Amino acid sequence: MKVSIICTNYNKGKWIGEAIESFLKQETTFPYEILVVDDASTDESVEIIKEYEKKFPTLITAFYHEKNVGITKTWKSIVKRASGEYIARCDGDDYWTDVHKLQKQVELLENTPDSKWSNTDFDMVDNDGNVIQSNVFENHTIPLAKSFEQMLVYKLMTMSSTWLVEKSLMLEVSEQINDDAADDTFNLQLELFKRTNLATLMQSTTVYRMNIGSDSKPATLEKFKKRFEGLKNTQKDYVVKYPDFEQSTVVNMLLDKDCSSEVEIFKRDLEVTRLSQLTSHLREISDNQNQYIEKLKSEVVQKSEELSQIYQKMNYTQHKLDELQLQLKEIQNSYRWKIPTKIINIFRRKK
């Protein structure tokens, strides 16, 4: 077996089918297997996975936890069941878009002697699949980590759902992770960078879903603080664990990071000030606008009254006109008017 695809899942029922479909579409010159492990999901995940397992029994092997044990324990246990020379990882809410992803990465590693670990560029989508960013690394939307020091200081990413790693190396680094790690991929990347170079295929092959509520995208401030406290502790642990890192490089990175943070804070302060001034200005406009509206309302009432008076005058005038027309008609029809009319008509005929 050349490649073992490992997909971890917990309550990703809305997307797990899309992930599995993307694995099945891979076109390779070598055999691969698909291992799916569900960590006691409470949604429809299990039913969906079982359907695929039944439909593709020679390709898909699924494992189901009775109790939720967390992503780190789940990963450490499933990686031992892989039979391939390489391990490809993809989370249950992500999926692959390039049908030649595995083929390209295997060829990349086999032609890069100093690397046992590869990744690729990727796109980002929201929960509904709408593209947020394309070619994230190429466009520098998120910086690509290239060293242990960068990963340690900046907590960057290499996008785990794009990984292809030699199995022996993945087994080795997975055993180095504590079961209570705040983010298993952060630890894995630090361990991998200490052992091999990263070979990057700068082509987008994968979609990363910005799923609010996931481990990497906490939905509440409390969960956010807990996650980053955990990452901070991991950073401290690795400073002690690998004291041979480039300390001067790390110090320079920290200084750059501190400077960037100060600049960013200043930018936000300026923005807060601008918004505060804008709010004040809008409030003034709003107050003046309210006064102007009241003035217009008063004018409307006044004009309505004037118009009403005009209508009354028009009605009165029309009434008088009607009376005059009636009187005129009566005169025309009167006897006194008929005689002069006859005389006039006689003179007209004589002419």
C-alpha cells in the first residue's frame, strides 16, 4: 500500500460525505486506502460513513468511538492502523479539489531527498462553501511556516489537510504529543520541523472550511482564551524540549512581532478614534436633521391649512358662479327677453 488517507471526524455530518467523495476521486498509479475514524459524533456522521463503508468495502475502513476522546487521542490511535508508506491527512469538514493531489505529492517527495513531509496551497470557504480566499499561501493571506522557529513564534500553519508524510516519521512525531495538547497539529508541525524539511507544492489542491465553533475557530471568548492559553503553554514546553533552536532568530522574530503588534494596535486606535468622531458627527447631523424634520412637518401643516382655505374659496366662488348662471338662464327664458329677441330677428330677416 502506497498511501493511507486518514480522515478524522466529529459532528461533521454536513460535510463528511464531500470529504470522502474527494478521496474516492483520486487518480493514482498506486494503491491507496481510506481510513475514517468517528469520535462519537452525535449528528448524522456515523450513518453517512457507514453508507460509504458499505459501498466501497475494499477502499474504506471505518472506526467508531463509543466515547468522545478528543482529536489528539483519536489521531494517535488511528495513525497506528495505517498500512501505507505515506500518510495523508484530511479533516472531516475539509476536502480535496485536485484529483491528482496524492500522485503529485508522492512524486514530489520521491524527488526531494531531504524532505519526508509535503503540503500544498489551499483555498478557504465558509460553512456554505462560498470561497473566501483562493491560493492562501501564494497570495500571503496566511504566511506559510518554513521552520521550527517560525512555527514556534508565530503559530503559523502548513495546512494539515494537505499533508503527505512518510508513515515512519508520522508515527514517530505522533508519539511525542501529549494527549491533552491544545492543538495536535501545532505540536505535530513543531516535531516535523525538527526532523525534516517541508516540501511545498504551490498549487491549491484542498479546501479548508472556516467552521465557526471548531477547535481552530472558537465560537466564544472563553473557548478562544482557553485555546490560546494552551498554545502558549505548548510554546513554553518546546522552548525547554528543544533548547538548540536558533535563539537569535527567535529573538528577532519576537521583536518584529512586538513591533507589528504595536503598529496594529495604533492602527486600531486610529480607527476607533475615527469611528468615534464619525459617530459624534452623525449624532450632530441626526439632531439637526430631527429639527429640520420638525420644521418641515410644521410647514406641511401650515400649507395644508392654506390649501384648505383655498379649496373653501374655490367652492364658494363656484357656488356663486352657479347661481349667476341660473339667474341668467331665468332671464333668457323670461317674457321680457323674448319680445326684444323677436324684434331683433325681424330686422335681421329684412336685411
